[in-house]
Amino acid sequence: MVDVSDKQVTARRASALGVVAISAECAALLRSGGVPKGDAFSVARIAGIMAAKNTAQLIPLCHPLPLTGTTVEVELVGETVEIRTSVKTTSRTGVEMEALTAAAVACCAFIDMVKGVDRLARIERVEVVTKSGGRSGDWSRQTDGTNAAGSGDGDNGVDAGGSR
């Protein structure tokens, strides 16, 4: 693990997005509440929160962090499901991995809930959208796929060693 003991304790936040593609039939079942396994949205939300809290147990060399807040929002948009996560802490290292893990696991849990009615449901993407706090400042993913670092340095918050 990277030694973060010399870093400042600051308020840090990160958000991520996961997108699941589904069939029109599955979307109709979700709108009507007819998914046989139950409420796929609620299960995805809970799975995402649990994943954020357990990230250090899932990702090697990831620091365990005291999370001060985690939200997972699940929305049906046409024939896709958008899962947006936000994670906060006051610590010495950022929460990008917690936000990303929350989104990825929420996507997996959602697919598990609908796989009986849509075997072709698939995760289209999972990505960090924003991060704030810490040495590298604020960062956000632009809609055109480029990055914008608030500090102007282009730092994505990853230490040279490749982990945090």
C-alpha cells in the first residue's frame, strides 16, 4: 500500500456512473413492477452501498476508509439503467475506488435481478465522473470523454505507484 501518512486529512468526494443496457421488454417490466425476483432498483442501491463500505476488502492495496456518506441512485432511462454513486469521506486519500466499486457492484446486482427476463442485459460502462479534495484538487469527466482537472495539472489522483 502507498504510505499516505504525510497527506493532509481533507474532505473528499467522488462520483461514478454505471450503465446497464436492457431489452424493451425488461424496461416495460421494470416500469410495471413485474420483475419476478422483485425490486431490482432497491437491490442495486443496497448492493452499491455495501460495496462502497467493503471496497478495501475487494480491491488489493486499497486503503480502508471511514466513509461519511454514500448514495446510490438508480434510474431507468429508455432501454438503459443509469446507476449514479457518490461517496464522501474526511481522510488522507480519495474515494474514487469506493464510488467506482459501488457503481460496478450495483450494476452486477441489477443484472442478477433481471437476468431471468433479460439474458442479454449487459454493463455498457462504469466510470469515475468526478472527484474533489486532496492534493490534486477537483476533477471531472467531460461529456466528450476528455478530462478536466480543476487544478489545471491533469492529475487524476492516482499516485505514481498506481494505487492509493
